[in-house]
Amino acid sequence: MFQLFVLADFLYFPKDKSEYIPATISLAVFMILAFITMRIIIKVSKRQEEKAKEFEEQLMKNQSVQKDSH
């Protein structure tokens, strides 16, 4: 019972629905920024993966050359 009373203080539903507009705008802005950030992270990750594969291939090639020379 006490929990419901405490949680009721945080619930606020305005009668004037125009108060939702700033919240909607800020939600949209943050969602767009989150999407852009995620796309940037994915692009950087793919680039790093390609560099790691190239580096791994280079190491394998060097190892095979060293084995052949011994």
C-alpha cells in the first residue's frame, strides 16, 4: 500500500496535452542521436575487423615464410 502511494507521486498526466510536445521532441532527438551513434560504432567496428584480418593474414604469411626458410 505504501509503495503505491510513493509511486503515485511520480505519475503525472497533464490535462493540457501540449505539455507532451517538449518530451516528444527530446525523445525524438535522443533516439536519432542514439541511432547515429550506433551506426558510427558499427562502421568503426567493421573497419577495425578488416584491419585485424589484414594483420592476421600478414602474420600468417610471415610465419609461413619463416617456416620455409628454416
